[in-house]
Amino acid sequence: MSYQTDMAPYLSLGDQLSLKIDLPEASRQHGIADLLAAFDDKIEANRRMNEALESNARALFKSWFVDFDPVRANAEDRAAGLSREVTALFPSALSNGALGSQPDGWRISNIGEEVSVIGGTTPSTASPEFWGGDYAWATPKDLSGLNEPVLLETERSLTVAGLAKVGSGLLPVDTVLLSSRAPIGYLAIAKLPTAINQGFVAMVCSRVVGPCFTYLWAGQNMDVIKSRANGSTFQEISKGSFRGIGLIVPPAPVADCFEQVVRPMFDRIALNARQSRTLAGLRDLLLPKLMSGAIRVQNAEQQLAEDL
């Protein structure tokens, strides 16, 4: 028995069990299943590759800028596993500084002196003329569901009028975004120009250290960042408190070399993430058409091959 409720039509269990469903023949069902599995396998392979790439980048950052392995290798006159040219960029001794051991010739600084630390704004949500335009506008929610360290799209966008209400404007590609409250710690490199709301500490890298270094530094020092937070309703780190966090800054040749080594890893992560989004969208678009027979498996396989 079925009847209408105030919420939605109700279909009894008996009626549901008696529903007739048109199913494709078994061979076509198997073909569809195999095709969808190919989509899912490629998406999963991209995910695993991205995890490995980010893990390698983190390990290299720790080796060069936390454990100072190349410096220790030079001091002990042993191979560091690097080319002769890269090894020569590192000194041969460590000394004690304000932040512990540091390579000779490297300097102590604050993150606020090495990157531009920027906040954002939310234009009035009661003004529809500010919303739905061509300019990306990020909130921490956009970072909360990421499976990779790059931001490729935002849920909401601004018009020209809306962007004008954001004092920091449109931040450039490769800005490092750190959520500064509720919660602190979402982290990504923006791979599109984007405005931001007030829930971020954004880092624009235009000096010695680059965006990959800065992203990995923030991840390595997340406990320190969170320790600077305060607040009665929820924990938040202010831009002023964040700017004062200390770091050991390598000379420009070392910072540049690191960026050259690691940037291709992040570029590949972004490429894989974009491909996975395309594949997931195509998979979801094709499924009902495959089931209805509007598209044949062979045509869908050709589309998959083109997208790969």
C-alpha cells in the first residue's frame, strides 16, 4: 500500500518488493562492472601515488631541514646520497642557536618575516550580488575533505562586487592556506587564485622560502602552531601570534634547490587529483546511461582511454 504523507510519498515494503526493474542482460552487467572498476582502480592508484609523493616530500624536508642529514654527512666526510653539486650547498658543521642545532651560516628568523601572512573576509551573505561569480572563495570547509595537499576548487565563488569586499583580494596560485580556527590545522597549497574568509592564515611566498618548503614547514611544526592558539569559545591562532613563530632559514641556493626537487612532486599530486575528479565525474555521469543502454560499454571505454 502506498499513500502520501506531509513529508514525501510512502511506499510500503510489500510494494517495494513487488516493483519491477529492467535489468541489462548479464553480459552487459559484467561489462559495466568491469568498466566502473577500471575507473575506481585508476582513482585508487592516483590516491596511493599522491600519498607516496607527499610522504617522500615530507621525508626530504625532515632530512634537510630538521635532522640536517647532509650537514652531518659533510661533517663526517661521508656520502649523503646526494649529487656532488647539491652536497656542496650544505655546510660541514652545526652550532647551537635559539631553536637548537642549526647549520653554520643559516639564520634564525620568524615565519612572518619570510612570507606574507594574510587574512580574509566574508562578504555579506545577505547580498546575492556578491555571490556566484567567477572568483574562487575558500573557507576551511573546502580543506576539510581534501585527500591531497592541494586546493583545486572551492564550494563558493564571488562576483567582482563580492571580491571587492575582501580586503586581501584574490591571492595568487601557490598560496599556502592554514585554517586558523575551528579547527586549527587544515593545510593546503592553493592551485587556483582564490579569496579567503577569516578562518585562515594565508602565506604568500615571495622571498627565500617557497610554497613547498612553507607547506612542509607548517606541517612539521603544527604542534608549535597549535600551542600559540587561545580563545574561550574555540581555539584560534591570530595572525600576530603566527608571525612570531621561529624558523631556521636556509640560504637561497639550498631553498631553491629544495623547491626544484619537491615542486614536481606537488605538481604531479595536483595533476593526479584533477584526473581523479574528472574520472569520478565521468563515472557518475556514465552509470545511469550505461544501465539504460543510452551508451554502450565500448563507447565508454573509448572515453576512459581518452581521459587517461
